[in-house]
Amino acid sequence: MGFEENLKKLEKIVDELHAEKLSLEKSIEKFEEGVKLGDLCVKALDVMKKKIEVVSKTKDGKLKIKPFEKEE
Amino acid sequence: MLVEPKVRTVSELTQDIKLVLECAFEEVVVEGEISNLRKPSSGHNYFSLKDSTAQIKCVLFKGDAAKIKFSFADGMQVVCHGRVGVYERDGQYQLYVARMEPKGQGALQLAFMQLKEKLAQEGFFDESHKRPLPFLPKVIGVITSPTGAVIRDILHVLERRFHDAHVVIYPVRVQGDEASGEIVQAIEDMNNLKEVEVLILARGGGSLEDLWCFNEENVARAIYKSDIPVISAIGHETDFTIADFVADRRAPTPSAAAEIVLPSRQELEEKIQHLMVFLKRSLEDIVPQNIQRIDDLREAMYHALDSLVANSRVRLEGLINELNALSPLAVLKRGYSITTRFADNRVLQSACELKKGDRVKTKLSEGTFVSEIEEIASR
């Protein structure tokens, strides 16, 4: 599940809970789901790893990826 | 004495004319209208330039033709740069065109307009073809020059917005004749790389000529064909290239492209935090509300029970009064008494039930007494 979908779901749950039309059981269920989604979102942000790479081509036309050296 | 005129061969004469003409018209600029244009499969172009009273045959060789960015046709007013030469076989002088420009406007402007119109007709700029950008792309592909301010600016902004971004740079030339081919190749190669979810095609500012590769048809087609959405970031805010029109999103500058491609991590974190606060608050609202409802119900229940009890009590008292009124003891109060046979406590209704010597018990309103039968007065 993508970060964006999770975030949208979380927004929807908050809206639903604020509308106060759900039963208590359903509200608690939704709340728990919301907490999980929030955790997932926060974790998703941490999963990304900083990497800057550069593509080059070998003589036989194959793509090669190596770290990018910043010119000073 | 008459000198015999020198007799020359046709070839010799032609050679002489050629020499004279080609020396005199080594470099000419001539304007006129294109007519009778032919483009045989050789790739060379043949046409005439004419005005109201004259015309000259023109040749435009394949190599020179390739450098002309706009397309030309009969009836178009053009300015040709070239030299006059003689085609010996046909005894014909003609203009060898090296460069051609449309009259009244720059060649590149015209080429730009022509390509824009052509691609518009093919639907290249349609909104319906624009792909949405991913919200949080796993890998961001950047096609640009590996040196200079552009890549530095992009990396800098990405770093600021989301320090963990994963970027793959595809170095290309962004100026000159080779540039468009390299850009096309880069777009195709990037489409074959795993996890690249969005492309930024970037170049810093420059003249129309400098930016020209982004107005080339092959680049436009490569962007259109790309499965990965493309953000164009070419030149300054005021520069518009064909690539900008085809791209799924145009960024006014390379830095702006970096802003578009990634959300700010800080903003995202704040957003999530806000949502979590809202979430908790909503439950905090809901639970007390439910508790209050329970309390209200309980109170109502007690209230109902209380009145039920009170009603019952009233009814009970009524019943007790009624019962009292009906009680035989009440009769005694009026002076009557109840007599029972002592032996079996049977209530006596007839004197026949008794005989002399029996003992009876008489209950009065207050107290009882026992007596012995002396005589049965009547039956």
C-alpha cells in the first residue's frame, strides 16, 4: 500500500469519526485502524534512503549505475 | 590582317564562364519565392527562386537541408545564402543554397510554430494524455547536464525538502546537434530502469538556439511515448519549448521541478501529526459522549423505577385499606363476635353443632374468652 493511499485513508477516518455517525464499536475499530495507518505513514517516510546515482553506459550499450560524485 | 577568332570547345567556354561566375558570386544572399520544389529520394532538394520577373534554379544538398529546422514549400518567401555555380552538363547556372531562412521571421521561430502546430494536431498537448505525478516517487530520474548549476540546484532543493530522496542522474548534453539524440536515448533508457517513477528533464537558461534541442520533434515524441511521467524544467520562467508543452508537467525552473516532484518531508510529518491529533481527539470526544449517554440512561432508569415504586406503594396502601374493610375483624369492631368450637376451632354457625358441656372460644374485637355450654336453647 502506498504512502499516499494510507494518508488519504487516514484523512477519511478522521472525517468519519468527526461526523460522529458511527457506533462506538465501529468508532474504536476505525480509531485503531487510524493509529495503524499513521504509524505506517511515518515509517514509510523513514524507509526512503538517501541515494544519488548516475547512469553511464558500457561499450556494449548496457546501463550502469554508480554513485554520483558531486563536483566541487 | 584579320585575326582569326580563337575557337573554343563548349567545355572550354563553359569552364571560363564557370570561373567568372563562381568568382563573382562566391557568396550571395537572395530573396524570392520558392517554386517548383522537388525532393527526390536522394535527399537533395531542387527548386526555383522567383520574383515577378525572373527566376533562378536552386540546389539544396542533403547535408545543408538537414540543418534547416522549419519545413518549406512552394509559395514560401525565403532568404537564401549560398553561391552561384555552373552545372556544366546542362549549361546552367544555379544557386547552391547553404542556408535558408523564412522571410520576415527567424528560421527557428517558424520551425517552432510549425512543429507546435503539427504536434498539437496529433494530440501531443492534450490534457487527457498528461499522466499524474506520483506523490512520493521511489526513485527520481533527472536527465540533464551532470555539471553546472542546474543539477546542483535540483539536488539542493531535493535535499532540503526530503533529505532521503533517491535520485538517478542521466548525464546528457543539453545543447548542440548531438543533444536531442542523447536526450531521446536517456528517456528511453530511464523507462527501462527499475523503480524510476518520475523524470525531470532540465536545462538552465539560454537563447532560443541554445535551448533548441528541446524543440526537436524526436525529443517531443520520446516524452510523449515515455511511460514514466515527465516534468520539464527548461530555461527560465519565460522560456517555453515544445518539450514543455508535451511534458506531463512544466516547471518554470529546475529548482521548481524539484519542489514539484517531492513533497516537503516536514510538511508531511506535520500533516500526519495533525491527523493523529484529530484522530485521538475524535475518540476522546466519542467516549465521554457515550459515557454521558449511559449516565443519562441510567438516571432515567432510576427515575422510572422510583416512580414505579411510588405508584406501587400508593396502590398497595389502597389495597390494604380495602382489605381491612373486608376483614372479619372489622365486623367485630361493630360489636359482633366470632365463636369457634374449642376442640377443632371450627367457626360455629348453628347451635345444632353443639351439645351440653362443649367448650367454645369467642373472639371479640378485643380479646377472646372460653366458655362451657350449659344449655342448648333451640335447634
